[in-house]
Amino acid sequence: MIDSLPELSLLETRILGTLVEKQRTVPDTYPLSVNALQAGCNQKTSRNPVMETSEAEILVALDTLKDHGLVREVSGSRVSRFEHQVEKMLGVPTQASALLTVLMLRGPQTAGELRLNCERLHRFADISSVEAFLEELAGRNCGALVVELPRLPGARENRWMHLLSGQSTVDSVVAAGKSVAVSGSEIAELQTRIAALEVEVSELRRLILERTGE
């Protein structure tokens, strides 16, 4: 188990998420070759953000993940293949790794979204069970793996995000949420001004019609 959490890049978390996902959904093709891993990382579906990463970039990221013990190369094949060590190195059960995987692949999500998006990796009985695992991941004594984000304007539920890419990523997501709030207030102000202008136009039209009728 890792003593302190490494701060991983977006590509490194994408690789980890892809390895766990493919292990659960297409076990016959697992462990993955570099080509299969590249295709999984660059998928257009079930990914946020969508990436266009090269084989060379994948190989560099794999070296970093191997140094952290999160990925290992499997021998006994003409083509190099790789498997994850997420549960072992992070000390989490398969239910928790399913949640981490979906967060790594799709970005911040609510508990309801996580339950739906985890369906192929692990079937949670209800949202309460999802929340219980999230709270466990957030309250670990050896280092939180997820964090609950401030609620966005107009949102009914809080979103969660993983912490494998460090606190700076959390700060940028929170800042983006605040900018959305500012944009929302600006839109409301514009709508008020438009309504006032419509009243003025209606009044001018009425005056013109009265004068024309005289």
C-alpha cells in the first residue's frame, strides 16, 4: 500500500481508470496492450474530457505509474501488456475502486450519477450505499481519495471528485463553478434589462399609434 498519495496527471488517471474499466467489462482482453490502452484512453464515449493521446505519451505515463506501483507490466507475451494495482496500492475494496474509476474517467459527478455510471463495474443497491463508500473514501486516516465539492448554483446535489490529481485540481474545479455563478447573475441582469426595454418599446409603439390615429 502507498504511504502517501502521488499527484497524478490527467493522462495517468485516465490510464488507471481505463485499466480498471476494461478489467471489469472486457476481461478476455485484459491485461491491455499499449494499443488497446491508447484506444481506451481516447474513447469518445464515457470520457470527460475526451483526449487524443499518442502512444509515446502513454508509454511515458505508464513509466510513472509503474514507479508508483500502481501499474505493472505482465510478462509472458510477445506484446507488452499492463495491469493496474489500484485496490492493492490504495487499500480500497472493489466497490470503492469502481467509484474512483468512474470519477477518473468522467470527472466530478453526483452520487446518483455515479451509481448509474458504475453499473457495468459494480451494481450498487441504492444511492445510500454509494454515499457510504464515498464518505469512507473521503474520511480515510491515511489520506482522502475523494472530496465533496461545493454545490453549483441551481444544482440539487453536490458533486464528488477524486483527489489523485491533487488539491490544485480541486481548486480549479471550484473556481470554474464560481465563474458559472457569476455568469448566471450576468444573464439574470441582462434578462431584466431586456424586459425593461420591451416595456419601453411597447410604450413607444402605443404613443406612435395614438399620434397616427389623431
